[in-house]
Amino acid sequence: MLLTAFMTVQLSPYLALATTDWVAAPGEALGTAPGTPSASPNWLAQLEQLPDGAVALPNFDPAVNGFQFTNQELIQAIDRSRNAQAWEEVLTEQLQQLFGTQVCVGESATCVLTAAAQNWLTTQLDRMDQGLSEGMAAAVLDLWQPAQPRIPWWQRLVNALLGRTVFGLARTLFDLQTFIANLFLMQGVNEVFQPTQTVRETFTPTQILLSIARVFLTGSGDPFTMGVYRLLDGALSEGHALTPYRVENHGDGKYWVYVYDSNYPAGRPGSPADLHVEFDTQADTWTYQPTASSLAFEGDAQSKTLDLTQRSWRQPPVEAELAMIGPFTCPFCGPTADVDAAVAPAPTVDITLVGEGVLTVAPYNGPQVAGEAKPEALSSLDTVALVPFKGGLNREVPASYRLPTDILGQPLEVTLTGAAVPTAPPQPATLQLTGPGYTATVEDLALSPDQSLTLFLVANPTGPEITFVASRATEIPRLTVSLTDETHAYQFDSSTTETGFSLTDRQVSKSSGFSLSGVRLAAGQRVALATNDELKRLYFADDSLAPSQYSLTVKNRIVIKDRIQLGDRQPDFVNYTLTYDEDMRASGVQVEGDRQAFFDYNPAFVDPAERPRQELLDVFEQRDFPITIAYEPLAASLNQPSPNPLSPLRLSPSGAAPVEERVFQGALRKTG
């Protein structure tokens, strides 16, 4: 119910654009897109009556309100490795604004991101290397008419604008980089993606033209960015974002929509103000060719390669205060006990390729019989959404798969192939699975256009499963799983002879992340990684039948919040928060070929019990963190005479006591 109400408020002023001659007010009934482009001719008729037959966004000039640097130049100026902590601090604030304090371990005021939130953010920001046009197109609108600043870094950016133009801002300005990055990563958030998809799938080119003209003619302060795409093998690819700022009538049903393009901040050579999308309302087509030598973007009423995103869809309500659940749907957060399941957004499963290539996801229905057709890709189902990527650098970045709740627990076969014309030099890719309460990644993938990689993913309610199948003799990519937090609270008597009566309410919140690497496989062999939240276990194994040596990293994040009552009759209260991070890295973790290994991750945390604060600090400081690995028979997939390598390696708990335990020492890095 809450999500539906939000979408109605945001969409109703827009979706009625092409059907009526009045401006819908927020909260009015949701409009319906018309079946023909002639349903609302008055906006173009009004345009023809204006001087020069043109209307524009008030006071918007790309030479003043656009950026002086290009999309590619901004990417080259961003150095997240040098400013990693500053980047995380700034975007931690923004994640709380979007998704609420549920992104923080224990929902702490001084936010420490859960392992899942940190992994999701890092992976999404890695996509910036494929182009930032979506963020830049949205940023010029937000800086054209700045909203009330909500968080400190936004205020700093507004202050930086005093006495200068947007065009005068340098690409090295940290607050500008993070502002653009924030708008960039919102392109896949449900409340932004869904209405954008509705426009793309239901509006014809002429209806999109009418929508732009209407916003300009009514003087609305809520304009659009425009998404343009190419169709490659039937899939949307090479997405790019533009900022429309002027509509001009050129007669015979032809109109030009002038745009700011982050790839051409100075416009066309010899004609700086002449970047435009051409619309033909008689043929119901559109074309965008920024330069004579560039490949054109184009489409018609059937191609569905053009869309609009309204500025307000990316903005949280002005009056919104930080709450556990934010105004935007969190893709990696788990179920929340405090939220009624009837009104909570349904969880989804996202599969994203970070990099260039072809991504295909299909259900796995068991070993394939010779001559039998493969299952149809999930992209053909109405319940599956494809979220296209808008980077603007003409790269073959595939759309992400957004899958419904009923996919939970079902094995999925993922096929990856390199781009036909990859960027030189080719960059390694990452596959990310995002589910309710976790993320999982397969990193450092080398994709080739003439060879396919096969993986299997299972998004369980209790945690993800990953199976990597080696297409040739190779060292496995890095496999990771990152979890959200788990919180429990209790009260204990903390009285001492020195302090007298004291009662402590303690809340302990934990979040874990794991990565596995280092094993070399022969062609056709499989390695698997899985977590089980009910058992609090991490499982891993391979089917090489020979002993394997793994490198395992365990990351723990813990937040302990104490509220201490001092005195009985006229008490004082003291609040303490202790945060602690530790990374344990162990190499040479051996697993025999007929076994699966597991790690109980809940006991790996320090148990605060009823320890006082100073004792806890001492325990953390003096702590050694060996990793205890237990073993049980690998019965899941090796009990067949000839295991099929093109199938998931399912690591099912045996339910029996482990056959052996071993302790591995490693390097421990602590911060807190």
C-alpha cells in the first residue's frame, strides 16, 4: 500500500500529460496513456503560436548550466581508491536518505554500513567506469534549480556555486563528483526505474514529445531527463541520458528537441547550440545523431528505445526525516519485523553484470538431455523487468535482471559472453546477485566474445548459493557473500561497589561478509559458495576430487549500544556506542575432494555478554581470531556415477556432526 500510494502521487501529474489539457495535481487519479499520438494536439498547437514556434526551459543555457567537462573526462578525474573513506562517508549519508537507517549495522546514529550495503554501494559505483551520463544529465537539472539542501555535502556543493556558474565547476571538485555519483546510482532504484519503464513501454515518440512540450509550456519546475538506447539482438544497450531544454517547430510535423549531452559539452563543432533530437509526428519516429560521424540513435512507436525520467522521481520528500525505512525501496535489505508485511514492498532479486558483455539468465530445470531445447531466458517473461544501463559511452553494458519473489529458491543458469567490440584494453567484469538481506558477487571475470562462461545462482530466503563452472583450466574468480545485520537486545544488572546501582540495556548488532579465492580448477570443474542464515554457516567446496587450498576472508562488523541507568530513585542515563571492524584472512584452507567445508560465523564474533565497556575494549584489542573450519561429506552432487558439470553444485547441510574440525591462523586487521 505505501509503495502504491507513493507511485500514484509521483506519477499522476505525469501520466496524464498526453491525455488532457490540464495540469494534474499530486494525488489525483493515475492517467492512462492514449492509444494514438493525436489524443492531445493542443500542446503542439500552442507551440506553433509562439514566436519562432519554440518554447524552452526557463533560464537554462547549456553554456551556463551544463558542465564544461565531458563524461569521459569526469570518469578519468574520479579516484575512489585514493579517497575511499571519504567516498564511503558521503554516500553512506545518501544511502540513509534513500533507504533509511536499515542500511546501518544496528541502525546506529553514526552509521556503519552493513556488509551487504557496503558491497552493493561499491559494486554500483564500479559501474561508473562505463559512463556517468545519467548522473550528469540529472545533475544539471538539480543545479539549475537547487532544492533545499538536505545533507551537509549537498549544502557544500550549493555553497560552491555562489558567485559562479555550473559551467565553471571543476571536474576535480569532490562534492560535485559524489553528487553526480549519487544521481547516477539511482537509475536502478525501483521508484525511479518503474515510472521510467512505464514511459518507455507505453508512450510513443510523439507522446514523449508532447510531455516535454507541456512541461515547458506550463513553466513546470519538474522537467525530465531523456534516455536513448540502441537495440542489439533485441535487447536495450548502449544507453545514454540527455537533458532536454528547448522544443522547436520545424513544420510538416517535425520538431527538434534541443538537449545538453555530457559527451559534447560544447555542442557540435562549429555549432555549439545545435545538439537536438529530431521528432517526426507524422511517422511517429525520432532520431538523435550528435555528430555527422557518430552512429545515430533512432526509434519508432514499436521500438521502445526512448524514455523520460522526471526530476522529482529522484528526490526524497523535503519533509522526510531519517527513519528505519526510507522513501525508496532497498534492494539488499532483509525483511523488517517492525514493518507490516502487507504494506512492505515485495522483495526482488537483481542480477547485474558490472562491465561489458552479454548476460542471459534462464531457469535451471535439471541436466539437459541431448537434442532438448534450452529453457527460455527469463527476459521473455512479463514478471521479469530488465533495467537498462545509461552510461553514455556507447558500450555494450547489458540490462540488469529484476526478478520477482517467486524466483526465490529456484536455481538459475547464468551465461556470460564478452562484448563483440570490447573497450581496449578489456576490463574484468563482476556479476552481482542482490537478494533479501544479502549480496553475492563473482569478481575479476575475464569475458571473451568467442567463449561463454556458465554460472549457477540460487537466491534463497536464507542466503545465496553460487556455482562457478570453469570453461578452461583457470584460477577461480573471487566469490563473495555479504550479509545485512542481525540485532538482539537484553538487559542486565551492571551495578558495582564503585558506581552503586546500575542497569544496562544493551543492543548488539552484527554483520558479516566473506570472500573465497585461490583455487585452480580444470576445465569443467565447479566450485560453490553458499550461506545459510538459519544455521549461521558459510559453506564451500569443489568437485575436483583432489585436495584444494583456499584463501578465505571473513569480515565482521559489530555495533554495541548501551544505555546505562545510574541510580535508582533519581537516575541519570549514559549512552555509549562501540563499533568494531575486523578482517581475518587465512590462506591454505584445505578441503578434500569428497568433503564440503563450513564455517560457523556467529561464534566468530566477540560475545559482549555482560562485560563493561572498558573490558570490551580490552577484549577487542587483545583478540586473536583463528578460523575454525568444520567438514562433512560432500553428498549433494558427487553421488552420481557421472556428475554433470553444467549443473549447480548444491551444498546441502548433512544434519550430522562434522567429521573433522581444523583451526587456521591468519592475518587479522582490526579497526574500531
